Amino acid sequence: MNRRTWLAGGVGVAAAATGIAWSLRRGAEPVDAPPGLWDMSFDRPDGGRLALASMRGQAVLLNFWATWCAPCVKEMPMLDRFQRERQASGWRVVGLAVDGAEPVREFLARVPVSFSIGLAGLDGIELSRRLGNAGGGLPFSVVFDRQGRLLERHLGALQASHLDAWAARLESNR
């Protein structure tokens, strides 16, 4: 076997494995959220507390982000649009900033959003790891169904197609 054939075969195997993993993941059953998740609360940048318990019974898109993370900042308007479009059907978008209060306030003054923002600080990275983000990268998003079970995870920038697929999956599970 020559080098070109070997490389082509390796790429084909990698692509097939990725396709199989994706198809298995898409059909994955929801799993229980980590213990204590729904008891957590976070300071809000504008004052007060954001209690995750207040979101039980709703579909929740939890997005970990930071003001210094370019892909995080880029997806904020799309998340805001998703919140406004899907709020009436029981969706809640929650942004947990792994950032300081002042940079978040300054950012939100320039880019206001209609969804809830909590200040998770560096503890947010640890929480994201508990939710399946092994490397602690940003942005990281998780979707919970109306029973509070973890339905989807995504590391990296979101696309509108992700949001549409998650909404369709949740609606089909009703």
C-alpha cells in the first residue's frame, strides 16, 4: 500500500467514525443533570440573583461565555433572537459569564440581550466541565428538556442550524 492510499484510507475511517459518533449522539437519550445544578444561583450583572430553579419546567439553553471570547460575542445576537422567538413556547436562554462583573456590564451596555445573564466567574468553567466540557473551552452550550434532563451539548460557536435542530428535537419529545 502506498502512502497516498494509506492516507486516503485513514481519512475515510476518520470520517466514518465521526459520522457514526454523530448519529449515535443525535439519538442519545436525555441524562439527568448533575446533582445540585437546579439549586444553583448566580449574581446578575445588574443586581439580584439568577436562580436556576426558577427555570424548571422549561426548555433551557445554558450558554457559557466570556466578553474576551470572540466566538462567544459573535453568537450573542443569535441567542437573543432565539430567546425572543422561542420564549412563548417555553424556552429560556441563560448566559453564564465566566468573566468579571464590570466587563460583562460594559459588554451588555453595548450589546443588550433579552435573556438572563448570570456571573459564574471562573467557577463557571468547573460547572461546564461537570456538564461535559472536559477541556473547559468556550463557548459551551447545553440544552435541558422540560424535565431538567441534559439533552444536548455543544463546544464551540453555535450556528442557527444547531438551535433549530434542538428546538425540533425538543418539540418531537413532547
